[in-house]
Amino acid sequence: MRLVRYAYDEKEAIGVLEGETISELDVDGDGEIPPIVAAARGSADVETTGVEINTEDVTLRAPIERPGKIICLGLNYRDHAEEGGNEVPEEPLLFSKATSAVNDPNGPVVHPADIEQLDYEAEIAIIIGKAGHRIDATDAFDHVAGYTAFNDVTARDVQYGFSQYFRGKSFDTFAPMGPAMATADDFDPTDREIRALVNGDVRQESSTEQMIFDVPTTVESVSQTMTLYPGDVIATGTPPGVGVHRDPPLLLEPGDEVTIEVQGIGALQNQIVEES
């Protein structure tokens, strides 16, 4: 099942997406659990309101409006590590991204005026459904609400200009996600096609089967350090083909359109715009 968060008629709602039709759900979060996560956790019992609407008549929102945290994996595809001249990590390489960077699946990505090397990273992200600390890999799927497409937009000149990644990853609008959350009860993340296109040209094309650290290993690793809560997002890393490592580099400019596709979830489509 694919769940979406969307806006129409000056309100926001959660619905089930089938084709181009959204069936509105009667669901609310409790203040601690985002509504879309509550819908996923109670997917067998959630009822529709009877309202159906076409995707063309709504504005799709990021599945999680403001995650408690966004944790990212670096170098989680062997060939991506190698294209940058990096050693393949022996355990998950973690960094974070500011939650204020969250962007809608079709929202504009702002190209900061003082940034020269803006890049894309196609990823699949885990959305946590149940809190846990020191989660065993064998129990990891019990803590997952679902999965979404994610673009880890990055200012490379800032990323490489400091000893850590946080600043170059955290500009406003640098975390588009969506367009839907595929619920964990009927979505297998182990072999999903993932692609990035810029102005229709394929830049990244791979499968989640190529990930070094799979979903259970990732959830176990992250939760050894920090408690995971419902609505937390874990972006699982990007395959090879990022712009900065191409010869010559192919970086993003205002006017470019970036599409991130994940099989079974859908596509992000974000226009790069100048900072006003």
C-alpha cells in the first residue's frame, strides 16, 4: 500500500494512493506519532472517509512534515565508494541532515547564491514506525513503517570544505522526499530499481540489492547509538553516478529538473531555482 500526505481545499490529509486516485483516510496522529505512520501501523483497521480525489487536484507533501531526525548513510554502495576513491566502509558510516531541509516531492530546490557545486543523490529512505533502542537486526522490520524516495541534495564545495558533512547537506529545501510512503507490510526493499535523471538524462541507475548494509543491519547500527522514534527518517545511501564524480563534473544549475525514481514508490520531480 502507498500512503500519501497531501493538501487540498486549505487542509491537509492522509490517503491511500492507487494509480492517480487518492482515497482519504480517517486518521490522526497523537502528537508523538505522525498521522501517516499511524495509518501504516493500523493499516488493517484504518477506514476511508469516502472522499476520493485525483493527484492532479492536490499538492503532494513530504510524507513526514518534520522528522525527529534525519540520519544518512555514506558510501553504502560499493561502486559509489570506489568512484570517489574511498575505501568501502566496514560498518555503516553515519551523518545527519537538518530536519528543516525537508522538501515536498515536487517542491523547488533552492540553489544558494554562494554555492558552486550543487549535486543530487538518489536514495531510498526508511521511515521508522515504532520506537526502539539497540534493536536487533532480526527485529528491525518490526520498527519500520515504510519507505520513501529521497534526494540527498548536497553542496559539494561546503561538504568538502569542512571536516564533516552536516553543513553541506542541510541547506533549506535539500531533502525532497516522497511522493508516497510504501508501507512495510507489503514492500520488499531488498531489490528495488533506483534512478536519478537530470533534464531527462539518466545519471544514476542501480538497485537496492547493491547496498552494502541492508535495512535490518542499518536499523540495528543506528539504534545502537540513538533511540529511534516514529517518523524518524534514515536515508540509506546513493549509488554511483553523482555529478561531482563525473568527468567532466555534471553539477546542478538553476532551471534543471531532477527526477528521483524508486520502483514501487514513485518519483520526485524537483526544479532547481535561484535563491531570491
